[in-house]
Amino acid sequence: MLTLHITAHALHKEGTESRHCEDAYAYDAAKGLAAIADGASDAFEAGAWARLLVTTFIHNPPADDPAALADWVAGPARAWNASLRWEEMAWYADQKAREVGGLATLLGFHLEKDAPLPGMWHALAVGDACLLHLRNRAVLTRFPIDDASAFDATPTLLSTHARHNETLQDGEDIQVMYGSCRAGDIFLMATDALAEWLYTIPHLHDANSDLPDWHTLTTLLEEDFEAVIDQLRTHHALRNDDVTLLVLRVLETDEAPA
């Protein structure tokens, strides 16, 4: 049987404090579940909304059916509304909470433990947080975006307000992918700024390159995440944004760390 070993890494936007980070992540390796979300900076309490989305995904994941997500998101939306101190808000904050609400992208992953074949997985995405499936020195899958040129400033977002989620009903804004993995594979889950950089590293797309491969890069990111991000920002290779990375290593159950 296959299992996951997961490490999580996050860094707030340069010039802000960690408490202002609007990215969020959660995981449960034993259940094969992981999720990341990126709160929209122009929304209201977007960080809190992102945290509710990922924790709800872990504790009560939605069905892998796009049509079911609109119903599922109503649960964390109610929790978000209940968490606000409406009576203490200034009028302009109250107005923004009611008119804009919380907005965030979401990427969820599930390694299915009860699947008919070992290693079956599926992922669900709304927006531009991305999943990369690595094997040896090659990228097998990029999801939900195929190419760096597809990143833009207006990704699809999940809202705390049902009226803003109406397009979810037809499933067009929800992406679902299915696949299979084996021991030794790695999955990277990254919010948009880091994902865009990962998509634009040409030599890592070449399985025959003599330059550092994906496993080397993954290890470097795990061991010294903040230093790598700081260097990328200094050289303007990475947009100054909150960044989150989950590294999911697929192991045989008897290989998993105690």
C-alpha cells in the first residue's frame, strides 16, 4: 500500500508580517489528503477564508464531482460568516464584508486509499494554485494550468457569497484530474507566484539535462525554503506575493517515517 510523507513551507509577502499571510494549507498524510488556498488580497478576511477552505477539505472533502462543489463550499462559507464580529465592524468594513466577502483559490489532492488499484489519485482546483506530478527527472502532469503563459491576474475564485459562486453550478470553473502514482513519485502543490516560476524553468523540463533536476530542486526547497524564495525575489525571478509549497512524497507504507 502507498502512503504520503508531506512537508509544508510558507512565506509571507516581503514587507508584511506572517500574520498577514493570506495563503493557507492543511494536510492529513494518513488519509492521503492535502490542500492549499490563496486568499485574494482585495477581498475581506481572505486569509481566514483560505484557512477555512483547506481545513474543511481535509476534514470533509468534497466529492470528486464539479457539480457538488457549490454545495460543499456553503459549509465553510457559513463558518466564515459566523466568525466575523459584525457588531464591532466599522460601516465600511461591514459594507466590504457584505458586498465583496472572502475570495480564494483552492487546490485539493487525494491519494485514494480504498481505490481498486494502488496509487490512484485525484485533484480538484478552482483558480491558479497548481499541482506538479514528478517521476525521476520528468514532469508527468501539470494541473490545472498547462503553461506559464496561462497565468493571469484574474483567476477564478471561490467566494463566501453564494451569488458569486453561481458559475460553479455548471462546473466550468472547476477542474478535476485523475491519475496514478507509484512509490518514489513526488507531487508539488504551489500557490500561483511559486507555481508560475516552477513552470518557467526550461532546463527542468528537459529529462536529459545535465543541470539540477526536479528532485534536487525539491530537496533544496525543502531544506532552505526561505533562502531560496528570498534569492528569487532579490533577482526578480519571483513575484512578491505570499508563497506556499507542499511536497508530497509517495512511499510504500513500510518506508514511511515513524
